Amino acid sequence: MSDTSDLKDALAAALPERPFRLELWDGTALDSTTNGGPPGPTFRLTSPTALGHVLRAPSQLGVGRAYVSGGIDVDDIDAALALLASWSPPPIDTRTKKDIALAAIKAGALRQVPKVPAMELRPKGKRHSLMRDKRAVTHHYDLSNEYFALFLDESMTYSCAIFSRGAETLEEAQFTKRDLVCTKLGLKAGDRVLDVGCGWGAFAIHAAKEYGAHVTGITLSEPQARLARERAATAGVADKVDIRVMDYREIKGETFDAIASIGMVEHVGSVNIDLYAANLASLLKPGGRLLNHGIARLRVGEAEAGPFSERYVFPDAAPLHLSRIQLALERAGFHTEHVEDFPQDYARTLLEWQKRFEANIERARQLGGDERTRVWRIYLRVSRQGFESGFISVYQVRATLPA
């Protein structure tokens, strides 16, 4: 009798109906039981260590660790994610869970303590403090500019593109988005504009080049800032674009005609959303304009983010409900003039990014390693599912500070 025979029997008993195939590291397999229908995806446990992760963290986190470390493989990621989103496994009683755990131990799951993937981050310190926010943000962004260039458009715009106004390509849709923000802000030559979370400078360069605005962009990522400055110089607007490495809480004593915050509010958190709005208000001239563009949760009562995203994608990121963001803006004295959402545009943006990433998958592994590449393949797909399923949306809110 092989080491995995008891495990195979225990899993088969617990899951008599399986819309998937499961292969173990020694070649033992549980076939799909779809009665002639599509067999579903094939999951493969490459070593007993995968079970060790799950036993030590019996939740999404343990499965995530097993996947990121390479202990779990799947032949079709899209089919696997669709299955996980739609399939409801039968309830498993305590005795069956015990049988599975004992069989997993017999198969070698606990022979060695599995290493937590190097890609995992659990930020320390007070949540959403200056130091912790910087660590969390740089975990995602301070990889390499070339890595992000593998899937972004030429402008390096890392936020929702807008296809619904006639754009056909990702480049056109990102231009449309940047121009829409400028239009909603009513930018004109000579305006002083603050770009909160400026990334690689795409919006700042656009506002300076197309509208003659003077833009101050702030980011927590030094690699982003360096490339943004280079790109502004190449575009001939270095005299109109000032890129700084700083937090939104650190800029003081300046006033602007307009503020664009694009894909930044998701990182603020409920504990700081009122401070965020108040800080932006303090930086605007009376009559100044704000365009707040960000992801918001739609469902009430669900967690801000799952443990996989918390540890591997965007640590501490917390999309809030639009109502909470709006309450903060109102408390800060803003008058909301227009609200618009673009969920299908973001879903298509993510699909475009996914296609480009997959086309450059080997280079992604060379630049970021296998763990990060595994994370990115899941992250781009699950994010798209969030917009398609109605779990999240993305909103542009235009507001003014009354004179």
C-alpha cells in the first residue's frame, strides 16, 4: 500500500462528486466524477509540503502558500478560478476532516516544516502608519519598472482604462481615461495640480503636455519616481512636472487649483479616510477641484480583503464602500458634483493586462522569480472576477471645495 493510498481514499469519501481531477506527487490520482460532462481542471500536488501548508493554515492562506511555493499546480488557471467561484463542496464533518488530516500526515505532510514563501509580507507596526504604509506599497511596486512594463501600456498607466467611450486599444483607452480626468477637473494652462499616487507619471505628463498644467506628483516608490522624471524629460515637460517621493500626509504649506487622486484611495484604509479627505481639502484653493478615482466595495458585511491579497498582492489595501469615502469628503467640506463608475472598463483593462503578462511569462519569471509570477497570474484574474461579479467597482468622483 502506497503512502498516499489512505489520503486518496479519505479525499474520495469526502468529495464523492468532484468537478475536477486531483493528482498527487507519486502519480496517484482522483479522477473527475462529472458523468460524461467536462472533466474540469486538473490540480496537482507536487509534494507533501503542499499539505503541510494547508494543515498549518487551514484556510485561504494555507492554500495560497502551497500555490505560491509551487506545491500546487493547475493545468488551467481560468477554469480553476471559475470552479472555485461557482462550486460548493459538500460539508465535511469533524471525523472526516480528522481522517483526511491523519492520512495527510501519514503521506508525509508534516515530515518537515514548510517554508513560508519569500514573497509573503506581513507588515509590522501600526496599520496605516507612515512607515508601515511605505513598506506595504513598496512591496508591490519596488520590483522593477521593466516588470510592470511587461503588461502595462506604453504610458505605464496602472489604473482603469476607459474603453466605453470608443477606444479600441489599451493605449487609446488609457489616453481616454487620462484626458477624461483632465476634462472633469477643467484643467487649463498654468493650473497647479497635485497628482496623489502619481505612479510612473502618466497623468502628470498628460496634464502638462496636453493642457499646460504644472503638476506635482507624489509616490512612495523611488523607482517609480526616477522613471517618471525621465519620462517627463523625454516628453519635454520636465519644467512643468515635479515628482517627489513622499506620503500624502507629508505635503503641507502648498495650495493647488486641482487634485487628481487616481488609484490611491484604496490604500488609505478606514482609519485614515477622514484624514485623507481633510488633507486634500487643506491643499486646495477655495473653489478648487478634486477628482477622486478609486476602487470601492459593493457588498456590505464582507471582509475588506482576503488573506492572499493581504500577504501577497496589496498588503493593508482596503477598498472602502463609496458611501464611506463620500462621507469623508463631505466632512472635509467638499461638494460632490458628479459620480461615475466603470466596472466593465476595469474588467477589460485587467483582461488586457493578463494577456500581455501571459505573453511575456518567461521574462516575468526572469525578472521577478517564480513566486511573484504565480501571484501575478492569480491577482490579475481574480481582480477581473471582482469587477465582473459585482464584488467591487471603480468610481470617479468630481468634487469642489466651495469658495
